[in-house]
Amino acid sequence: MSKKSKTEPIAVLALNPSLDISYEVTQLLDDQKVPSMNTRYEPGGNGINVSETLSRLDIPVNCSCIIAGHVGEFVLQLLQYELHDLHYLSVEGESRINTIIMQRSPQGQCEVDGSGPDVPETVLEEIEESFMKACNSGFGIMSGSVPPGVPDDTYGRLAKKIREQGGKAVVDAYGTLLEKSLDSKPFLLRVNQYALEMYTRKKLRKLDEVVAITRQFQQDHNLNHVCVTFGEYGALLLDSKYSYVCTPPKTHIRSTVGSGDALLAGLVATYASGGDSATALKLGVACGTATTTHAGTGLCNRDEVDRLMEELEVKRLDS
């Protein structure tokens, strides 16, 4: 993908941004204080991560978000050099704080997510209007959790509106948000293995099982594209004709937070630039893999992604 490629408009709805605080510790001990060897403060939330990754790929993106209180103001300060087309509305309360603890021995990662501020109906309507206008006939991305006061059919309702105005809806969700978005037939749906297992109520162990279940899921809901991320196999992407898989190279994983968001950004960046599904998956996995090499919620950069693009291979699973 050329840095100068013309792209369709891309809009991101980030209803629940966060301040992500991450700590690196040697080991957590019961009833004892442990020192942090590295503490990071970063803007977070799925929609924010997607927007930042697109920006780092030199892809123009409009992000509409809701912030609250002093925490929200801090998030905006952190974002001022990252996002150049950011529209936000303020509500009472405080934006959520998410905490990530990365333990070195034994290696592990714990995450605690906040819930976010209550969002009045009038504010929700205004931010949705901003998002829909920015999306126009391009791509509208809805990703992650929603704060209190936001109906769980919001993604599905907006996805239908995007389709009706000639755009392409992209949904990355789980639970009820996922279930209530399926009838809207989004252009692209991204789920992880756990979310797919929760929805299908089946434990997926092997690649061929994941492919079969995902294809059935896609056909049942008449979806254009479905991407599933699943552990050691990397990611699977299905379009109307073919199934593709891309397995990332072995890397030193520092944190997995934000990797799925970065992958989604790579997928949309390619489709918005006129690329095909194989190229989309390759860029997505490059973005996601590069993100895992950063601590906390640090995201990939363009140079890392370009290097990985030379290493990765995408395999088509259909004859």
C-alpha cells in the first residue's frame, strides 16, 4: 500500500475512550506492594487504538469520541499529536481508566477495564450525527465496549444507516453488541476466537474447525467479510469467495493490548485503498504483530509494519 494511495473516507466512533495505565512488575505477590519497573500512560479504548494505527499508516481518519472530566482532558492531551481530525463531546463524570499489569516471572498479563461515564441521549445523538457525516459513503468503524446509557443495539442501528447511505460498516464487538449488529449485515466483522466460541457455543481447537464455523457464521448472517483472530494460527479472513490465513512470525511479545485494534486498522486501510483480501490480511497481521512488541498499549509504527510485510505470507485455504 503506497503512502500516497487515495482512500475512501474512514470514520471511527469511539464512544468509550480510556486512559490506559500499564505497569511492568517482576511478580505479583499476595498482600504485598511490588514496585513497577516501567509505568506508562497512554490514550486507549478500541476506537482510539484503531484511529491511531490508521494515522500511523498515513491513512486519513476522522474520529468522533466522548470524553469526561480531568481524565478525559488528559486523554485529549495525549492524543493531540496523534489524531489530526478528532471531534469530541464532553459529558459529566470521568472517562474510564484501564489498568494493565505485565508480570515477567512467570510471564503473564492482567487487565482491568473501567466502565466509563453515563452518556445522555442528546449527546449520543450528536456524536452519532458527527460520525455518520464523516463516514459519508466510505467506511464507518464501530469498535469495543459502550459506556453506560448507550443502548446495546447502537452498532447494529448505525451499521444499517451506513449501508443505507452507501457506506461500508465495520464492527468489532462481542456479546450483545455483536449479536444485535449481525442483522445489519456489516461490510466487515472482526471477532476473536473467544467471542466466536461464546456466540456459537462451540470450543474451537483446530484451524479447519475455525474455518468451517466461520464460513457457516458468515453465510447464516449474509456477511461480506469476517476476520477471526485466534492464537498461534494468527488470523483468518473470509470474503465472499475465499478463506485466507496468515500466521505471524515468532516475536518477543511484551503486551497483546491493542493488537486486535491494530489488525482491524490494517484491514480497513487496505480495503479503503482498493486492495484485496489477501493484502488486507497481510497488512492487518503486520500491524497486530508489531503492536505486540510494545509494552502497555503502545502501538505499531510504519517502519515496523513495512519490515513485517516483507516476512509475512498469506495462504489461501480454498482450492
